[in-house]
Amino acid sequence: QVRLVESGGGLVQVGGSLRLSCVVSGGTFSAYGMAWFRQPPGKEREFVAGCNRSGVLTKYADSVKGRFTISRDNAQNTVYLQMNTLKPEDTAVYYCAADPISFTVRTSISNYDYWGQGTQVTVPS
């Protein structure tokens, strides 16, 4: 059974930084494309950032380009999301997700078979 566990969320001031981590167990991490999604309060879940199996290919939502960086360590079965210059609109529950099929980076929720439980990020205005 594939399990994803996120950590690193919290309360941070405007302009601050956080690094989220997601550890994957029970599967072959290096065979998964990985992504971060988020769900702001009262809104639908949305794609934030993704990377392919090697981490060489990455893709970002326009709203986070230049501020967020996704990376992965296949030896540690972990994917990261470095978030800098945080804004109130970044407030959301952040989820990591695994795509066991694609060799590229896909952005649709339906492409991801495995999900973590989420971690809350709050940036008060």
C-alpha cells in the first residue's frame, strides 16, 4: 500500500518561507511523477508544482512561479516544496500526490492515484 505523509506546514508571516516535505512509502518512489496541490478555504483543489520521475522536468502554477521550488530525493523517497515570499493567498491545505504512469509532469487531479493527508499552511494578512 502506497502511503504519502506530508510535514512542514504551519503559520508564517507575509514574506516568510516554509519547506514542505512528503515521504512516500510502500511503493517505488523513483517510478512516480510527484506533485503538490493545494486547497484554499472554500475553494477547489489546484495544482501548484510537479516534477517528473528524475526531478529534471518541473512545472509550476503561474501564481507560484519564481517563489516556489519543487525538488525530490529519490534516495530518501521524499519530495519537497520550498515556498518563499509567501502571501496570504498561499493559505491552504497542501497535498502531495503521486502519478505512477506518466514520464512527464501532469497537472490534473485525476492523473494522481496516491495522495497524502495534507498539511496546513497559513499566511495571515
